[in-house]
Amino acid sequence: MSWEALTALAALVNVIIVVVAALAAVLQIRHLRLANQLQSYLQFTQAMQEPEFIEARLFLQTHDFTDPETLAAATTPELDRRLSTIGVHYQSVARLMNRGVLDEELFAHYFDLMPRVWRGLQPVAAVIRERLGVPTWIDIEYLVYRAEKRNLLHKYLNRYPDDFVRQAKLEKLIAAAKRDVAGNHGDDVSVAERVKPRVE
């Protein structure tokens, strides 16, 4: 074998090694991203199960902040810690989703939750924005806007085949969620909470 052929063969082997290393790096990055997504999902899910968060969620659901007296009581002299807890959690998730850091399909249940949360927080946000001059909880508002504009919850609900939906007897719940997306919101219980199995 000539010296030129040997050099060409060595160059070809080097190219193959570089391509294999690049493919391995891409696969490793994909696995790392998936691991990070799952870790984030578990952390946010765990946070929603904490007693402080459950108390905050119930506080938001049981108070009408469009009422001036209720709004004043929750925002004067300082913001009620329960509203802060809810706002910080959903703002964090919304910011990461809006920036593309969190996978929208994995976190799709937030497209169901965010509009309900925002309806409760919007009057509170208006007071804080006026008081501080900053766009408090803007990512929550933007995620709700994006979800409505792009019909994201509807998109994710449509991924389940009709025969599965019928077999699981979820037709009414899926239809109700799609109506919620269309603006017929009904109660303030999310689809995820309506579907949650009862623990005896």
C-alpha cells in the first residue's frame, strides 16, 4: 500500500471517529435535556403538593379579587403571602415555558391551569404593577396569551386517539376542557383536578 493511500485511509478513519463522536455527543445532550426536563417536572409537581401551596391555591380559588374590599385586604399593606406563593410558582414555570426551556407537551397541564390562575391573579397583578411600576407576573399573562392564540391545550388533548378516549370514558372531560379553551370556563377546577382519582 502506497504512502498516499495510507494517508487517505488514516484521514478517512479520523473523519469516521469525529462523526461517531459528534453523534454520541448529540445523543448525550438529548439524554441530559430529557433528564433535566423530568427533574424539573418532578420538582414542580412536588411543589404543588406542599401544604403551603395547597393552602395558597385554596385561598386563590375561594376569594373573588374583583371585589375591591377583598382585593384591598389581600394587597394592603403588603401582598398576602399565599398569593405570593401562587404567583412565584406559576411565574417561574411560565417563564421557563415561554423561553422554551421546559417541554410544552410534558408541561401541557399548565395550559389548563394558567388561565384559571391568571383570572384570579389578574386584579392582584394590576395593583402590584400600579404600586411598583413593574410588569409583575408578565410571563403568566404571556403564557395564557400564547396558549389561547395557538390553541395549545386543544392541540395536546387531540393527541389521544378517539377509541382510547371512549374506552377510558373521558369524552365528557375532554369535551369540557376543549370548551374551556374556547372561553366557556365554567368552574375554576382544572381538567387535571377533575380527572384526579379519589384516594380512599
